[in-house]
Amino acid sequence: MSNETPPYMNAYGTIGKALKKIKTAQTPPRFTQDFLATKLDLSGGGARALIPFLKRTGFLGSDGVPTDRYKRFRNPGQSGKAAAEALREGYKALYEVNEYIHDASDDDLTGIVVQVTGLDHDSPTAKCITSSFKALKDFAVFDGSEEDVTSEETSKKIENGKGEGGVDEKSEVGRMHLTKGLGLSYTINLNLPATSDIKVFDSIFKSLREHLLK
């Protein structure tokens, strides 16, 4: 396990602001402090630490030249996966402890940061590391193609006024008929929340696949 401190910014709120602007700004030949201040409108001492952060997470090369990951992050169809790769690279030491650290609770995330770095639990640096991790995680998508298909299908059903299982969403009930080995089958009734947020449904059915369909 690496003894190097995971990447972080004291002004971790800058991470989200910068990544949003990177998506819309033209890719520069080199990502410099001038580009940061002039094109992204992020200046001051707090913002200067962004360039080292982007290098540690693989968005920039050591010479400040935007990488393929940087360019894919600007592509709406690749953005989430590129951010997930950046998270895994920059915070490799955390992933070596828990390969699903991006799904961990705040307390568990802080605990692993403390374990990896040796910092005190209430250390300001530990807080900056966890907050920087979470700021980048907000842009990351870890679901594979199977979940992407599920999302598209769920979206179509919601647009048609149907929840999962073809049941009117207003009833907040969905049904799944599952068949497992030996010819056994059973029906699960789900109380689905009345929401248009696709991620909520994706999370529910992803959990069912992981725990009931093995």
C-alpha cells in the first residue's frame, strides 16, 4: 500500500466548480494558472492547488497537458466513467482497503482515510481528503452497461406513467417475478417511492440483482 497522502485541496469546494467549468470550456493545449484564472474564472491561492490535484487524478499529465481522461470527461457520454477512473487512480490507497469505498458512509470513509494516512480522526487534513474525494465522486458513475440499459428502460416506463413491473407509478407498487434454480419461483412486491429520479430505481434493482439473483 502506498504511503503517499491521497490528493486533496484545502479549498475542496473548488473541485466541483472547476470540473463543471471544464466540461464547457475549450480544452487548452496546457492547463495553466492563467487558464484557470481567465477561462475558468477561478483565481486565488485556494484555486492554485487544483492543478496538482488534476495531475494526481490523471486529468493532466505531469507537464500540464490535458490527458485522454480529461477529454473523455468533457464528453457527456463518457464523463461519469472518466471521473470514476480518476477517483480510483487518485485514491488507490483507499480502494486497496475497500474496493467499494465510493459507496461507504461518511464515517467509514473517514475511518479508512485515518487508517491509510495515520492522521488523527479530527485532523483538518483528513477532512480535506474525505471532502475532496466526495467532491470528485459527485461526478463519477460506476455502473456498467447492464445498469445503463436498466436506466434507459426505467426512464421509458416512467415517461409512460409506469413504474417498474409495468404498474402505475402512482400506486407506488411494483412486482417482480423471479425464478431461481430447481424450478423454484417467487414473487416480490416492491413499494416504490413516488419519484422521477432514475437513480433511485436503479439503486433498488441493482441491489436486488446483487443479493437475490445470484
